[in-house]
Amino acid sequence: EAYLDFTVRKVANLRVFEDEGGKMRVFEDEGGKMNLSVKDTGGEALVVSQFTLAGNVRKGNRPSFDAAEEPHRAEAMYLEFVKRLKAEGVRTSTGEFAARMAVSLVNDGPVTIIIESRKP
């Protein structure tokens, strides 16, 4: 529960979008910071499950997925995350849990952020 709460709040409120000035200022020497969240911009989230992110490649040449959540529990957590994100006011679309999907996107900007929820 604490991990879900932390992650939903972080995704909904993380200020990673450009302000009304139209310029995404990432670095201090550019005169500012990113100011708007997905809620502020009226944007939306695409939530896609990807258990392969739990793959550990520290030993050997084949990823180990021992750290991945059990599928039924993972699906319940995925669905609960989507439900809570919508409750935060974020328009949300989803992929199909545990399905092979071809997802494409345009990464508009120089920023990629990983949100770790292990220590909320």
C-alpha cells in the first residue's frame, strides 16, 4: 500500500514539464527549472506493465526474474495503480497486462526519470 501511494503521488505530481514560458529549463544555468506536473498540464499517462524491468543481469548471461512479483499479485497492483492515478485526476490509458505489445512514443526532451518506490 505504501509503495502504491508513494508512486501514484510521485507520478501525478512530479514537475517535469515546461512552464508557460515555453522553454524546458533543465539546468540551473538555463535560468530555471521544470515547473509543471502532468496534472498541471492536463496531460495524460500511458501505463504499461513491463516485468522485464525486474530482470537482474549481475550473474551469468541470462536475466533472472526472481525479483519480479507473482503474476496475479502484480496484475492486482497494476490495476490498483491505474485506479489511484485516475483518482488523482490524471487521464490514464493502459496497455494489456502481461501481453506482448508494440508501444511507440516520442520522447520530447532530454530527460528520463526513474521512480524507485522501495523506500517511500
